Amino acid sequence: MPFHEIEIPLAGADPQALESALADAGAIAVSFFDRGDEPILEPRPGEFRLWRDTLVRALFDDALDPATCLCRLTAVLGPRILAGAKLRRVADRAWEREWLVDWSPLRFGPRLWVCPSSAQPPADRDAIVVRLDPGLAFGTGTHPTTALCLEALAALDLRGKTVIDYGCGSGILAIAALKLGAARAHAIDIDPQALAAAAANAAANGVADRLRRADAAAVLPGADCVVANILASTLIEVRERLAAACRAGGDLLLSGILVAQTDAVTAAYRETFAIVGVARREDWCCIRARRRTEPAS
């Protein structure tokens, strides 16, 4: 079944009012897109954040007259909001498979791969494969922050160790750690949906028996490696919790950090961690550190 799509620049309008008006006009889906290149990472629960230059696309059943839809929207929103509107016809597609078009297996380090569930495994017999499909929780390996963490994990010797994935999202980092030989991993998140996604992804990868899940408010267990791919401000807020969880000599991997935020985050951790290195990709970085046996003098 074909559809038609109305595309509208948000241009300072109330996004929730616009979404409501589109739904009332018969839209079966409303999506928000970044027209520039402004990253937004993991909003806090209940927070609704958009880009400064946002484009709104609404999908309508082709049985509805597009002119009638536009008239309804004009009556509710006024002519100014629709001045830049564009209308186009959209052919029907297997929408649930669309995300596969541009996503192929990704390699991190010499042997670690992240592949869609339907993709052929790498030819390398020694490949360590994490199977993961996009979902509602953050983390597929395509974002620079996740990629940097995966590369850092792949460079560590995790055999027999305990890992904490703080702010686990999809659970990709905890699952990768288990695939790389960790004895157990703890997936921690404030979002129950993320914890559910982590459990489902762990089961799909055959490591559910070694994954433990907990809310971020829970007491953190001791770990040989702590990885946190979250917002820089949150990393600074939870530095004492992460430091207490990381055993002496253990590894700490921090990401979700813009390059401009590197100094602030390293300063927050420097008393209890020796900074081993900072890896960069695009505008993002990952800080690798090691837990000191004694506080810095």
C-alpha cells in the first residue's frame, strides 16, 4: 500500500502541538530528523529534546486526500508553519527491514564484530561475533562513542574478569565483554526498557547466564573493568560510584564525551585513576584509565 508524506521544518514551533495536530489530521507516523549535524545522546527519562534545526515528517495513508490533510493542518497551525511544507508520495516497502539496507557487519579491533542477526558471519574463523539488531535502546556500534568503547574493550584481556556496563542501553558493551572472555558482566541502567533489551540481546548471543542486570540506584558490585558510555555531565556526577566499583589496578573506559569535554572528565577522575590514553573519533572521545592502588599525591 502506498503512502504520502508531508515534510515540515519545525522552525521554532511547539513539537508536541505539531505532532498532535498531525495525528488529528490522520498521520499514522510522525518522525523528527536533524537537518544539521547536532548530536543528541540519550536524553534523561521524561526529557524531550530536539535539534535546533529539526525536520518533521508525517506519513499518511494514500487513501486520505493530501490537500484535505494540509487544509486541516493550516486551520489548526496557521499558514506560517506550512509555508515550507513539502508533499511527496512514498511507495510501500518492507519497513521492518529498512534499517538493514545501510548496515553491514562492523569490526572493532582484530577479531570483534557486531553483525545484524540476518547477516552472514565473517569469513575469519577466529572472529568474535556479537549479533545485534537496532531497537529502542541506545547502542548498535554505529555511533562513534559505542565504537570507541568496543575497540577499547577488544584491546583488553578480559578473560575470567568481571565487567560493569554502566548505562548499558542495548547491552552491547556487556555482551561484547562476555564474548571476549569476561566471566560475568553487570548491565546497569536507569531505564527498564534498556535492561529488558540487554537481557533479550544477551539471550540472543548465548551469554544470558553470565549477565546480571540492575537499576542504576543499586549498589554496584566490585569489577575488574568498568565501562560507561553516557553523558559527560553524568560521568562527572557518578565518579565516586564508579571509582568505588572499580578494583585496584582495574580498567575504566569512559565515553559519550565530546572532545571539548575531555579535560573536565579527566580532571574529575584523576585523583583515583591514572589516565592511560584518550582515543578520538570525529567529535567524540573515549578515556581509558586504570584504578590507582593509592590516591594521587
